[in-house]
Amino acid sequence: MEHSLIVDICGWIATFGLILGYLPQAIQTIRTHNTDGISLPGFISMAIGCAAFVVQGALIGNWYLFTTNLITCTCSVIIFAIKMHNDYGKKK
């Protein structure tokens, strides 16, 4: 098998695996607005990591890395916003 084909297959598997692993949490959080079990420092760390991979993917022209992390970073930002609203935006 050609080397670039193996790289492409691995890229697609990684893309779908990460997105399918991450998207259900984002969808559930958007639907329910329940963020009680979500760690704010954890989501901040993941968002920063995803954003860095978006930049790296763009700089090196790796579109699997770019696309996957753009989608997961967007989900992280949405969940972060809901978490901030739930924890600090509501009057307790």
C-alpha cells in the first residue's frame, strides 16, 4: 500500500473517531444545558489544545488535523460558554 494512502486512511479514521467521540457531549450539553459534571479547567485546556492544533494544521497543510480540531474546538467553545453561563451568569 502506498505511504500517502496509509496516511490518508489514518487521518480519516482519526478525524471521524475524534469528532464522533466529542460531538455527542456537545449535542447533549446544547440540548440540556446541564454542565454540572463538566470540568471548566479541563474544557479550557482542551479548547487551547484544539486551537493550537488548528493553527498547526493550517501552517503545515494537514487538513485532517485542521478540520478535526476546528470542529472539536468549536464544540469546546460552545460548551465553555454554556458552562460559564450556568456557573457564573445565573444569579444563585
